[in-house]
Amino acid sequence: MSFLTLQGISKRYGDFTAIEHLDLSVERGEFLSLLGPSGCGKTTTLQMIAGFVSPSGGRVTLDGRDITHERPEKRGMGVVFQSYALFPHMTVAGNVGFGLEMRKMKRAQRAERVAEALALVRLSGLDTRYPKELSGGQRQRVAIARAIAMRPELLLLDEPMSNLDAKLREEMHIELRAIQKRLGITTILVTHDQVEAMTMSDRIAVMHGGRIAQLSTPFDAYERPATPFASTFLGRTNTLAGEVLRRNPRCAEVAVASTTLHVPHEGREVAGAVNVYIRPEKMRLANGSGEARVQGRVTTRVFVGNQWLLVVDTELGKLHIAQSNIGAPPPEEGHEVGIAWTDDDLRVLTREGAHGHA
Ligand SMILES: Nc1ncnc2c1ncn2[C@@H]1O[C@H](COP(=O)(O)OP(=O)(O)O)[C@@H](O)[C@H]1O
Ligand SMILES: [Mg+2]
């Protein structure tokens, strides 16, 4: 049995259903992210795991034991919530070491743990500061250090890095993931930041409207989105509306404008009105007209450092293309270009509302 399981968990507030019959299993040592837009039910789900919100239905088990109605402090989880307050009258070191002191850990060992946790979150040297002398981001990091220092069996993080600036956040992603792996702490992270989820997770649960739309590795979530929502939420993509003409053993023939695209369907039933998806980085400017699948005119050309972002007006619609910044700059706005791609990089899903739903 998995380390943590949610079985048919739901949460209603009056007649509003925030979480609808959600099943989830998390393995020991795993790093799993709940990823989705604001309001999709991430925090509610995490709070039910922590025990601060009680489910309207379903069951939660931890290491084989039913904890559905167990009090939060009995669960032994480490929690870092968005608004999880520090003790204002205690220093940074006091806050981080407080739980260890309660556990009667010896002073020397405690000091070592506190120093290690503060180094992880890049706050060494601020041990004697008080919370009111810290920035919002620094306070968030103290809360993370406090949770890590306890070495909990299960660590729950709710947007713990939302107040950090981009560079520090990137460093923390890598470091937190490394220490999580080293200590083997099973971790569930709530985030709306897809890069954060992809960088850190073994698996990502993409949430949408109180349900899990897709549960997979970061690579599969990006490369093989299972629903139209997941396709557009994770990363950028071009969406082409089409109509299935024929379903062959390996690919579907899809009419988009006056072109027929051959799209791998990966065993899925696709019929009628569909969307064809292709990522901007999977399209390229054609070398000569022989390679071009469609012609168009560059309407926007933007340089963002590592890449050029182009918008090209074609008969398939406006296509967004990302081209690595290697070699010469791409043609300027107003120029005619040919666009090429590999059919294996196309994805197809039945359109939302057209046939079942996401
Ligand atoms: N205590 C509450 N009472 C009523 N509605 C709530 C309560 N808590 C959350 N909700 C609603 O449940 C939905 C999910 O909220 P939440 O889990 O906080 O989303 P997320 O963390 O993904 O942004 C939202 O529509 C929110 O307004
Ligand atoms: Mg939230």
C-alpha cells in the first residue's frame, strides 16, 4: 500500500463542491506536486491531508493507518502554509529549533540541525534576528527551515516560495529537491508555478475544478497532456481546431483549414471536432520551400535572450514559434517564411464539450 492515500475525498462548502471524489496515492520518498490555477482546490486538498480541513466524504490513510479524523498535531507532518506564522517573540534560530527543543533534543545536536536548515534556505548569519526584522521572503524561508529541521515523514508545502525573487527561487528549487532526496522526506507541494512543479517533482497532479486532470511525470505531463486543459495550462502551445477525417492504426487524419495533418493518437479514441496541439519549440523555420509545411508572414519577432519568439500568420492561424538563439537572427517582421515540423510532435485531443469532458 502507498505511504499516503486519499480515497474518494470530497469537500463541500454549502452547495459548492471544492473537491470532487479525489483519489491520490503518494509513495514513500516521493516528491509530488499539486499544480493548477488559483481556486482549483490545491490548498483545500493539502489542508485535508494536514487535518486542518475535514473532508465531507472519503478516507485518508498514512502508512496504513486511517487518519481521516485524526487531529493535525497527531499526524506528525511538517507543514509550511502560505500564512503559517512564525513565533514573533522568538529569534530565527529559536523558531527553527523550537520543535526540536520540544522533542528534548540535546542543545549541541539542535544547534547543528538549526545551522544546517538555515544554510539550506540561505539564512546563515541571521539566527539572532526576530521575524519582524525579516522580509516576507526571508520569513517564508525560516518557515521552510523550521519544517525541514524536524525531519518529518511527510512534508506539506503550500506555495512556500511565492515571495522569493526569481533567482533565489530557482536556487531553492534545486537545493530543496536535493535535500528532500537525501533525507528521503515524502513531500507534497502545492503550486501554480509550472516550472517549480516540473523542476522538483517525481510526479505532478494537474488539478482543474476540484479534480485531478492528469497525474504523471513532469515529462509526460508536458509531452503527453491528457486533457485540453492540461495541454494549455502546462507550458505554451499552439491550438489548431480541426475535424477528424479518418482514424488510422497509428495516426488520425485531421482537416485543419485546407490542410490535412497526420497526428499520432497514441491509442486514444479521437473523433469529430478535435484540437491539434504543437509546442512553439517543436516548430522551426524551414530550410527552403521543400521542407515547409505551411507558409506565412512574420507579424511579431521578439528577442528574449536565449530564444527568439515569432508569431507567423498562416492559413492554419497565427502560429507561435520559439527558436533557440543560435546562429543568425530569424527574418524580421513582414517577411514571408516557411514553417516545418515533425508529425510525431503533433498531439490531438477531442475538444472539450464536444465529447465527454476534461
Ligand atoms: N472555507 C471556505 N469556504 C467556502 N469556500 C471555500 C473555502 N475554502 C476554499 N473555498 C473555495 O474552494 C475553492 C478551492 O479553494 P483552494 O483550495 O483555496 O484553491 P487553490 O489553493 O487551488 O487556489 C475555491 O473556489 C475557494 O473559493
Ligand atoms: Mg491555495
